[in-house]
Amino acid sequence: MLLNLKHFLDLKSLSCDEIHYILNSAQKMKYTIKSNKFTTTPLLKGKTVAMLYYEEQSRSKLSFELAAQNLSAKVINLTTSNQFYRGESLKDLGRSVDQIGADFIVIRHPLSGGPHYLTKYVNASVINAGDGRNENPSQALVDLLSIYEIKNKFSGLKVAIIGDIMHNRVARSNIWGLTKLGAKVTLAGPPTLIPSNLGDNIEVHNTITEAIIDADVIMTLKIQNERQEDNLLPSINEYMRLFKLDVNRLKYAKKDVIVMHPGPINRGIEISSEVIDGDNSIINRQQINGVAVRMALFHVLSKCGVSFNV
């Protein structure tokens, strides 16, 4: 089969085989990191990665930078948080990046579809690091890798995603990826924070208990205080009463359930400290896998058009 990815924009458009190939590549990169003790490898020597982030403090930005440096690529940061709003179009900004010879552009943009639009005007490979309320596909791959390392499969797993689905692009990417790979996805959260256009074969529940019964994986999501200004939440206290994952509610899931959170975490709001630091939590593993997944994305895109077996 031919892997013909020039850009990495979403999980919605990828096939199961393509997702598995990237995850396999990430496992190899993780082995490389461990065996080399974070010394660099020359896979991207002579290549340049341009970072276009409107969120300067994002942890994924650091993860992408470390991934590029581990592969011996040069990293340049071209924007501050205000540059997207100065009047320069994304088209012109992209062309400027092309002129300086960037091979990859990692972009986080406030508008859904921004990275897709950029691909029309650049020769570089574009990696979507989050676009509006659409997707954050690289973080979803981190989550998928973390699940696979523990469960060794996706087909037949029950994965419960709890919280603000509407405003969480990681959740959207995870839903696309998990359902493609054969997992059963259940959702729970305030009705005002669960959109209706998430595809078929998704179960939506009114309580966290219903969603996590016999779950193999539970993923909680960040509740953002600013959403209360839109009157989408009665109160944070009400959310905690109905949807916070704690040790008592965790008993409804399978004994070997794994608990995840893509971050950042509001301890005691979406999830209790006891669960975060408990034996079922793999949140630290998610953070470790971030660099390996992004290394794999750079490497896979650099070999656009190669044949592979799955």
C-alpha cells in the first residue's frame, strides 16, 4: 500500500491503515528516544521546521520543537500571539515561510480549516496542531498510542469521553480515530456542551455513570471557566456534582480501566486528584508519548509516497 501523505491535517480523512502506520512509526521513535537517551538522530538533518502558533505557551509547541530537534531539524519560530491579527493574511504568511525554505510548517490557528487553507499556497508539508473547534489530530494520536500500548487493540474497546465535547478539538479527533479503529465511543457531559454532528455509532448519555459502565478507557476533558460566560454551564459546582470522575464513580468501569486526560487538567473539577495519581491513570504516559508521535509525523511526511505493509 502506498502512503501518500504530504500534509497531516486531520484524522477524519485518514484510513485505519494510515493511522496504524503512524502509530507503529511512533513506537519505533519512542524506542529510539529510550535507546539513545534523547541524543539526536540525523533523519531530518538539513530540514527546517517553522512554528506558527497563536498560543505561545502551548505544551504541544514544546513537544513539536523537541521532536524536530531530536531528528536534527532546524526550528524557527515566526510568529507571536498577535501576528495572526495584524492584518497579514494566512496566505501571505505562508508564502513568506515558503520563501525562507521551510520544509514543514506546524500551525495552530484560531479558525477551523486554517491549516487546510494554508496547504493551497505553500510547498512545505503542513501539520495541523489544532484549528479552531475542528481537530487536534496529533494529540489524538498521542492518546491512541497510549491506549494501544496498554490494551494492545482498539476493536471492541469501550471508550468513554466525559466533559466539554463542543469546545474540545482533541475530543473530536479522538472520536474520529477511535471509531475508525473499531472502538465503541460513549459520551457524557452537559447537553449544552455536546454537539449533534459527531457521526454515527456514538452513544450519548446524560450521566457519567451511564457512560462509564464497563468502560475499558475513560477520557476526561478540560472544563474552561470562560465557557460560563456563554451560559452553557449552570456552574462549576454543578458540573463537578454531575460529571467529575472520582474513585466512587470509577468503580462502575472495568477493574483494568485506564484513565486519560489530554490536558491541561483542572484538578478536582473534571477529575479528582486520587484518580489522577491512582494506579489506573496513564496521564504521565500520554505526556511521554507526545514527542515520539510528533517525531513520527515529521519522519512519515518526509517520506511521502513510500510503500508500506500493515
